[in-house]
Amino acid sequence: MNPQPTPRWIEPAIAAGVVVVLLALSYQVLAPFIAALVWAGILVYATWTPYLWLSRKLGERRTVAAMLLVLLFALLILVPLIVAGVELSLNLDEIVAWARSKLNGGLPDLPTWLVGLPWFGPKLAEFWGELNAGDPETLARIHEWMKPLGGFLIVFGKAVGSGLLLLVLSLFFSFFLYVSGHSFVKWLMAALRRIGGERAQALMKLAGGTVRGVVYGFIGTALVQGALAWFGYWLAGVPNAAAFGLVSCFLSLIPGGPSLLGLPVAAWLYMQGHSGWAVFLAIWMVAVVASADNVVKPLVIGKESNLPFVLILIGVLGGALAWGMLGVFLGPTLLAVSFTLLRNWAATPTLAEAEAAMTPPADTLAEAVAVATGRRRTEHADPIVPIYPPEPQRPVEPPAANDPSSDGPPLKTD
């Protein structure tokens, strides 16, 4: 007996199962490094043009150009953070001693205008007086309020450490993406062409433009927030206002970062007795400098992706809430691709509309048939008449009697 043939669906099912298992195992291997790879891809894509320019200047030495760019980014990002951390650790004892001396000497008086505020001013003045007098109940309440701060500082320290590690890994991976960028882009575009054709490539370009807009938005926001912070520090009389503005420019990469520096500086001004300028600086950093992030960044991103302002704003804020810093890039990009897909889908005609567009009207069809057959319709008559009128027929004349060319015998005459 001949064995039964194997069903056709078994081999494709086995192949699909093997592919799924391989993809799942590959994801488990890459999962710890996905964030670093994404950051490296964003950095390389945003700086690809400078990389090509530098490689041309170096005689098409792409490896050397990639190494120089990675070292430059490390100097611009890591060195200021390391120097700030070292300076803070070296001067931490002096900062604590200064704070204790200020607290032991008593808290400064509140501004008169702040105490004079309705409902809020008298309660704040009462609480301030109890705190200055060392009231046990007030100190106990403050101690309860400060308990979550310890956990927050621990979480913040872990986040800073993981962020530095992520930054180092991103710079490491970016070197290899620079060197192998051309081949990777060719492979990616070929894969997209097989998956979705020209439309997939267009969506890829849209996503790239959105990512580029986010990078430009980060740079523009950093410059604007740094300039606004410098102006506030200078106006409030803070020493080294330019240095504080430069640090605020770097801190703008973190949502609300400039306020993390501005509020302690405002507290320092208050301890120095400049309560009015302290309140001004705190309001300026929170209300003006911090809000610039929600205006400048969506405007710049919208120019690159042609998306409505409200969608960009939702993408930036929602992405940051969902995925943190990386979500600032992913949120607008996902919304841009989704919005474009929905817009193209809405603009695609339905089957009935497509058939109606392909079928010409009855009058046009009849006219085309008439032209093809050499006839046309008249405007006022239903019958079809020829387009070209027939030539007039000439009357036939009888042949002459003695004409030899005529057929038949000549006619007899009487």
C-alpha cells in the first residue's frame, strides 16, 4: 500500500512555529538592551548628516569618524555630569553645615505681601511662627511629611545610576550603528518594501521625520529654557548666572529639570534675606521656564511631521507618562504613523466609489461608441446621424448614340 501523502499545511505550520520560537528567544536576549539600542538608533539617525560630513573630511574613514563622534558626545554629556557629582560630594559637608547654621539662627521673616494674602497668609504665618519656635507638634508633622522623601531619594538615585548606564551603553552601540548604518538602512528598506510596498517606505520616512523633529525640539527647548533660566538668575541677582543657565540647559533634557535647580537657588535667596526675589525666581522657574517645554517642543516637532499641535502635545506628554524619557520620542512617532494611516484610509475610495469612477456616464459612453462607428448624436434629435454626410450622387447620363465605347448595338433612328 502506498503511504498517505503529508497534508500541505503541516510543513508551513512547522516553519512558522520555528520562526515564532526563534523570535521569542531573540527577544529575551535583546530585552535588556532594547532601550539602549533605541537610544543609539535615535542618536545616530539625528546626527547622520554630521557623520557623513566628518567621514568625507577624513577620507571616507567611517570608523575613525564614528569614534570621534562618540567621544565628542561622551565629553558633552558625561563629563559635566561627572564634574557636577564630584563637586557636590566634595562640598556636601559644607552645604549641610551651612544649612544647619541657618536653621539654628532662626528662620527669616515672611514677606509682608505674602502674610497679607487672604485666608492663606495668616495660616502660613501661624505655621511659620510655630516652626521657628520649635513647636513639637509642628516638627512631628514635618517629620511625617519628610518620610516619603527618603524613599524618593533612593528611587531617584537608582534612576540616575540606571540612566548613566543606559547612556554609556547607547554610546557604545551608536559606534557600531554608525559603521554599519548604510547596510542596515538598505536591509530595512528592502524588508519594508516586501511587507508594505511603497506605503511602508513612506511611513518609515514619516517616522524618521518625526524622530528628527523630536531631536530638534529637544535642542530648541534646551536653548530656550537655558536662556530663560539665565535671565531669571541674572535678574534675581544670583552669582554666576551664566553657569546656572548652562546647567539648566543640560537639565532641560529631563522633564521639569530646570526647576530642580531653580527651586534650591530660590531657597538660597530666601535664606539670604532676599525673600521677594526668591519668590520671583521660584515662580519664574516653575511657571515660565518649565512651561516652555510644552510649547517649543510641539511646535518644532509639528513642522517636521505635519501633525496638528494638539496631537504632538498629547504624544509628548502621554509618551513621557507611559514610557518615561524614551516615550517623548515614541509617543509623537506612533501618533504620527497612526494619524497618517487613518488619514490615508479615510481618503481611499470605497468599492462603489471606485466602480463609479471607472464606469463612464451613459452619454459619454454613447458618444464614444458613436465616434468609434463614425456617427454622432445630434443635440435635438434622438436618431443617430452620420458624422460625415455622404457625398452627393451624380446623375447618370445616357451614352451617346454613336459612342463606340457604349455597350450594345447602336440605336436605330428613324
